[in-house]
Amino acid sequence: MNGDWAAVAAPTVYTRSVGEVQSAMRDAAADATALQIAGAQSWADGGPPRRAGRVLSLRHLSGISTYVPGDLTITAYAGTSLAELSHATAAHGQWLGLDPAGERHGTIGATISTASSGPLAHAFGTPRDLVLGLDAVTGYGETVRPGGRVVKNVAGFDLVRLFTGSWGTLGPITSITLRLRALPVHDVTLAIALDEPAQLPVLLHALRQSTLSLLACEWVDGTTSKSLGISDGRDAVLVRFGGNDSFVRGQRGVLSRLAFCEPSDPAVWGALSLLDAGAGAVIRVSGSVTGLPARITRLRQEIRSDVVRVAMHASLNRGVVRIIVAGNVNSVQPALQALHDGEQRIPERLPNDWWATEPDPFGVGLAGRIRAAFDPHALCNPRMATNA
Amino acid sequence: MQMLGTTLARIVGDKRVLERGSSLVAYTSDGLPGYSQTPSLAVFPGTREELIDVVRALADAGVPFVPRGAGTGLSGGALADGTVLIGLNRLTRILSIDPDNRIATVEPGVVNTSLQKAAARHGLHYAPDPSSQSACTIGGNVAENAGGPHCLKYGVTLNHTVAATVILPDGEIVTLGSPLGETPGYDLLGAFVGSEGCFGIALDCTVRLLPNAPAVRTLLADFMSIDAAARATSAIIATGILPAALEMMDGAAVRLVEASVYAAGYPTDCEAVLLVDLDGVVDGLEDDVAAVAALCREFGARDVRIAADAAERTLLWQGRKKAFGAMGRAAPHLVLQDAVVPRTRLPAILQEIGEIGARYGLAVWNIFHAGDGNLHPSVSYDAANADEAHRVHLCMTEIMQACIREGGTITGEHGVGLDKIDYMPSLFDGDTLAAMCRLRDVFDPAHRANRGKVVPIHSCREWHQAPAGRAAGTLP
């Protein structure tokens, strides 16, 4: 993750300890060489192009340093893979409620640095809700250790939230403490196929008014549903819930009164997280939850599947649509870069030349001043110049 | 200062500026007895525009200020020592409630329960529920990142705040977060929530509302030892069942509550009670109730009582929510701490707290959010008794240091304010404190907003000299 095709040819410094990360930062300051902060580079073309002379790899700064199952907290180094975390926690009947897009060998450091989440955000929130503490090395070369290992903590100004989602621009995160949950006794996934796209607003309303308590609830477009074996080509809503026998039985009953549901293979969630492979552009568009059906309709009209290969899925609880486009993406550039009233647009992956017109959210106003305060020489993931 | 008072009176009206010592007495303390500071004047804007004009007038004059909501804080955070106090308790409008999208936008002075009542009309509620919720304000909750018993399951204020319009100390107005979902860039809203009035003042806050749980069950388990109750707590958490709330009160606290007007029917001969709320959909809830009750019995509960109806549930919770009020009967002053430990460390730390209290000849009461590991060790005392006050100070310092040693923190929901600032260097190293200072410098380079709170200024200044030197090219 955080890979940088602009720096692919740049030499890589592999670090295995926090001390080595600090040394790399000092070296960068000494010879004024900007660093590309990298994890497993499983998302090598994500984010804007960086202007870096060296790659600082945290892939080998990995491993779980503290895990107390009774506390439902875990501390791991940044290079620890999501798969390793899943394996370790599952052995104690627990999990990290975080399922970002991408390969499971992607790192927790990159996941938190980019504040990436997936369908489980419906129940567990995004990384800002799950990170309890972290260690990071700033552009000054100093190590900061905000937060802690407890589930409730308001001591001091919240550098944890500041570094979470900072895309490495304040310095590399080296270690993270996370809140865990108990794995549900039963974990059920059902699919609701929509005969007509127009059924979505009615279903959305019914789901939100119901007594369902879901882990995830994701709309998936028809073509993608078919490719994932969810439906026969109709749009579908994937629903996931988990709990004890009575709970699961009750939730099935509630759902069956709302719509016709069919069991779905839980592996579909993993497949959904891998739709990005080969994509030329990936963006998220968020807005009000009630406006989600209209947002989906508009995006489908603007990004036509007869022009490009497009996959869309959307969180019904959060109002976020994720659009994954492959093929001749330039033909739908205006639609992908348009910003509509009442919406927020987050680009994940774009063709190189598109980034030049994308605003740098870390570069202006308060954000720009914060970045300068933590990385005054722009050593950490400096972005290529933009026109915006 | 008289000229400043005149300037501010032109904005808010003569009656909304207090300058005489007698009229300022009410603002010399907050919810935590033991600290007293007097502002130079207090100003009470009644509209958003007045608030903006006040902050900008203070910026023009270069005058420091302290924002204050209802003054119910428990860390001395809303005290102004010879500076201007900006009271926000007149900004009480609920600007909008969008029940379909489950968000509400409110002015900072809206009282927590006022929002709860407004949300309840739509079958919704605002999850953070500090014990002071009948008086404390949403602006204060955001400033302190307030919690409450039901934050165990639903999260603290941070998890429920989606946007805020903020006036920075220099008068600039910024929008942090978005009610429209994700925002690109740094989580500036996350940095602002819990910044204790040091980063500016929220002109409005947009918060998330949750649908009311279809069913709630309340259990009261009583134990003949604190240790047994603590072990039951750890066991419940370890099962993965997530109660909406899991609170503990020790026997001494129970007896105080039962002797007060807040009596809730707790057994007065026990040494600890656990108060547990389990909520959610009806299906499966009884299984969780049975599992929690069984665990309590396994760890020595003498009795597990399940509230029969909403009235009994309210009564049981009244005892917990008003417990600190009941302590007022014991002595003229109360010191109340707010530490957090990893939940598996609860039995050990409670034993150690008891030992520390005994060493200083003090009875330390424990009424706290056990499910979060969020302790509130408390001592009633007479501040006029210098020896006792000194022992209380030493005792509390030892307790806080013990919590830090157990891998805990010095505040889970009350904030650092004045009260815990001396513990900050024990919890964070110099580089981390320096980084916090640099973040504050971005929001308030002149250090005019709530100066002297949260991070020790003296260490801050030393530490941000060092990185500046290192930035010049001499990284050690």
C-alpha cells in the first residue's frame, strides 16, 4: 500500500526497528531526500504520485507486540499484515472489525495511515473509531506515542486521530494499538436481489426502520453481483449479521418479512474487497444516507458500463458509493472528477495526469500548517506538484 | 480591562458582561471542588454572531480567554485565572434535526438532555450520557470528548460528532468534518474533539443520533468483595458480550447512596454492586442476560436482580447517576479522579487503590465505568484540614501513578484541564508532549485559548525549541 509508481526506481530502505525508521528519517533530513513511506506495496498505485528519492519500507517492521485477549486490545507493528492479525485474533475468538479493500497481505500500518475501511464500518466504524494508540516518527525524526492501550482515553491533544488517515504525510506510523471485538457465534450473509433498481429506496427505508442490527449492509450493482455469484445480474443488497442462535433466527425472520433473501457465501465479502484489481480509477462519493439511491442512479447514468467496465458498491448505512472503473477511464473523466452539491468525493486511485487537477487536502489552510508543523522539510510522502 | 468590557458590552449588551468580583463568584469554580480561579470578566454572547464578534474583539485586543459551557467539568478546565471567560450557555438553539439521516446540528450551549428530549420525539437518542447530562452542554461534551455509562457499547463523543463549525482564537472560521460523510485530508474534527477549549470554540456541532434500542434489560448483581465484582467484570468483557453499560459501585458508595434522597434499593450490606444494561433487539437478548447473570454468580454474586420494568430500571440507574451528589453528605469537599486501566487489570488496581487509601488513612470510594476500565476513585474530605488535604493529594497522586504503571491513562472522560496536568509528563514523553504543543500552535499560535491547560506550558516551550533546532539541520 502507499506504493508510488513515481518512486519505483528509487532505492528502498528496509527498516526492522523503530530506531532504523528514525535513522532513515535523519538520513533523509541530512541529504534532503524525500521519502516514500511504504508497507507491503499491495496497493502500489493508490493515492497521488509522490516526489520521493527513496522508499522507506516498513514491511519488515512487523509482528504483534502485545495481545491481551481479555482486554480485547492488540498492539502490532505497522508492517504486520491484516492476515496475520486475523489469524492471531481468531485463535481467541476475536477479530478486528476492519475489512478494507485490497489483499490481506496489506499492512495494518497502511490501512490506518489511509484510514481505509470496508463494509464492516457499518457496525464498527472506521479506523478513527478503532485505533486506541499509536507510535509514529515525525519529520523531525522524533518518536511520538499518543493514546494508549485502554479503550477510553482523553489525555492530551488527539494525535492518534491526526495520524490516522494522514497518508504518511506527518511521518510513518510504526506501531498501532487497536480495539478488538468478539467473533459472533454465527456469522450469516444473505443477499436480496432487486427486481428493479427503483426498489432500492423502498428497501433502504425499510431496512433503516427495522429492528435489524447488522454487521454490514452493502448494495452491489448487477454486473458485479453476477460476477461474484450474488445474483443473476440484478442489483443486490448484501446483508451480514452475527450473534447467538436466537439473535440470528430473529434477524432472519425480520429480513424475510422485508424482502426475499437467499443465503450467500460469506466469502463474497473477500471477493468484494478485491474488485480493484486492474482498475484504472477508484473513487468514493459520499453524501446523505437518504440521498444514496439518487446518487447511485446519477452515477450510473454518468459512468456508463457500455463505455467502461465499472463496478459499484455502496454502504447503505454510511451513504458512501465506491466506484471502480477499468478500461478507457479517460472517457468518463468528467463524471469521475465532478463534485456535486451535497456530496464529498474521495479519489483513491486515478491515472497519473488526473492528479494534477486534484486539490491537495494536506496542503492548504489548517491542514497545510499542521503538515509543516510535523514535517517542516516535506520529507514524508511529498506530493507531486498539482495545478489545483 | 474596563475598555475591553465596554467593547464587549457593545456586542452583547451591558447585562451580559460581568466585571465585579461579587458577580463573578459563580464562575470561580467548575464541577470539581478544590480549584478556584477568578476571571477578569465574563461575557455571555446570545447569538452566533455575537460570539464571533466577541472572539474577534478579544483577538484584536490580544486578550486570552476561556470558553465555558455549563461549568460541570471535573478537571478545572473551564476556569479563567485573570483572563476573560466566555460563557456559552445562552447559545441553546437546536438548529436542525434530520431524523431520516439521523443527525442533529446544535449550538454549543444546548444541554445534553435537551437534545435527548428532542431526539426522543423521533425514536432516536444521542449516545454520550455523562452523569451531568441534565446540566452539561453539547459544546462542553465536544470540548472534553465526554463519555458516560453507555459509552461502553456506543462510544464517546468523538464517535458521534460528524462536523463542527469552529471559530479559531484568531477569529478565523473553519468547518471541520462534514455531515455528508467522509472528508479528505487530516481528521481535524477528531483533533478538535477533546481539545478542551484550547483550539477554538464550536459555533455549532453536528452529531449523530441513534435509533433507540428495541429492548433493554438492567441487572443488579451484588458481591461480598470488590475483588469478586472486578473479576466478574473482566470475565464478562472477555466473553465478548458487549453490555450497553457495566458500572461498579463499592459498598461504601452504595451505603452513601442508600442514605440519601437518591436511594435506589441497593443492598447496603454488600461490598460491591455491578449495574449492567444489556440492550438490542429482543431476539437473543435474554440469552445474553442469562450469560451475564451466570458469570456474576460464578464469580461470587450473592444475588442478581433483573429490573422488572422501566420504573425499576430508572430507579436503579438513579442511584448510580446521583452517587457523586450523595457523596456531598459525607464531607464538605470531594476529590474525584478519572483514570483508566486495561480491563484485565481491574482486580489488581482496585486492591492497590484500597491499600493506598489505607496507607493515608483515607476511605477511597469507587464508583465507575467498570466495563471500560474507567475508574473514578473519590475521597470526601475537609479542605480546611491541612493535614487531611495533604494526605488526599498524596493518595490521589499515588493512585494515578499506579494506574499509569498498570498500563493505563490519567483521564478517560473528564479531560486534563488543570487537575491532571501535573501527571502528563508521567504519561507522555517529552517528544509526544512537544508534538501536542505543535498541534496547539497551529490552532492557536498566540496561546490565548484556555492557556495553561492540558499540556504543561513550561515543558512545551522547552520541547518545541528542540525540534526547531533539529529542523535547522542538526537532527541528533
